[in-house]
Amino acid sequence: MVAVENVAFVFVAGLLTALATGLGAIPFFLVDEFSDRWNVLLWGLASGIMVAASLFGLVREGLAYGSPLLMVPGLVAGVVLVVVAHRALEDFDHSPKEFERADFKKLLLILGILTVHSFPEGVAVGVSFAELGLASTTPDSVVGIAGVSVPLLAVFMTVAISIHNVPEGTAIAIPLRSLGVSEWKMVWWAVFSSLPQPLGAVIAYYFVTLAKAFLPFGFGFAAGAMVFLVLTEFVPEALEYGNDLPGGGKRELTAGVAVGVLAMVPLAFV
């Protein structure tokens, strides 16, 4: 039987990774608004972060856990999710006072996809805690935290996902800023998008064997949704801001994407 204290420990680790996402919105406390050129750059940055996190993070991790044959259906399912979300929100007739109807639909779509993508990351954290509390664990593969012997793999995964989540929080804050959302609400929405991570961590810890078997599908699902979201929402939004810029803002968009990718590539190989 799984000890309650171990489950609580895993939940806290997953919660820490979720809270790290809120750090990505901190820079917007210092910036009031951006010019069209900056908006294009920031949308490009968000696009680069998302694509790099998908290809070098989620896809890479998924392939490490199993056959690509299981990942391909996950990628397709992620794309289908975005398409279905688009269609489901076409007739959405309720909007909060702060946003116009179309903007709120976009906000729901972005946050919905990002929330879905965060769940497999939580699963990865939970799987890494599989040896928590096991007597068979070797001393050189654990580290003591708050009197608990925690697998080194779990420490690495928790730190890696937390670092990975900071730029994702920035990617979430960029469209929220363009919608006029306050700084503290941006922090909240960034954290909210990753709240499934502690839940995924606990579920995976309980069913680690099953979780390992389906991790490629889960990572593929998240990656497909993220990349398709970038292609159908982020890039068109950036080009819309760049309409009045020389070259239609394509240079700024390319530069932003390049910076986002370069920022994420080193994190993928930590």
C-alpha cells in the first residue's frame, strides 16, 4: 500500500513545478505595453519556446519512454484537440466584462491547450518518484530532503520541469498582456495552466507501470496540440500585429522564434 506521506510529497513536488510557471509572468510587472514591433517579437518568442519545448522536450522525452508508434497517435490526437476546441468555441456566447467576445475565445483556447499539455509533465514527475520509500533503493541514487530519501531522478525531473515551466509562463503571459489582463492575473493564469501537474504526478506515482507504458502517447498528445496551436494562433496573431511594419513583421517574427528556440534548446539537454 502506498504511504500517504509519500503521496503528499509527490503532490508537493508537482505543485512546485506548477508554481514555477508563474515566474514567467514577472517581467510584465515592469512593462506597461509593447509597440507592434515588440508584440511581433514576443509572439515569435512564444512560438519558438512552444515549438522547441515540444520537439526537444516532450517529443524527446516521449521517445525515451517507448516506441514512436505510440507517440504518433498522440500527436494526431493533440491536433484534433485544437481543431475541436476551435469549433466548440465558435458559438461561445458568454464573455467576461474585461474582454471582447473573440478575445475571450482565444484566451480559453490558449489556456485550455496549455492546461492539457501540462498533465503529461506531471506524469513524468510522478514516474520519477517510483522508488520513493523503497528499501531496495541504493544510497548513491537518493538524496535526503526534509528527512525523506528522494530518488535523484525525481529531484532532477522536478527541477528540470520547473525550469522548463518558467519560459512557458512567459509564453502564456504574452497573449494575456495583449488582452489587457493585469499582472497578478497573468501570474494566476500561468500557474493555473500547470495545476494539472501535481494531479498527474500523484496518478503516475500510483500507477507507475501503466504511466510508463502510455507516456509516449501523452507527450505526443501535448506536443501535437502545442505545435498546432502555434501554427494556427500564435503565428497569425504575430503577423496581424506586423501588418504595418516593413516586410509585414516577418523579420521580427523570425528573430523572436529564433531567440525562443535558442533559449529552450540548452534546457532540453540539461
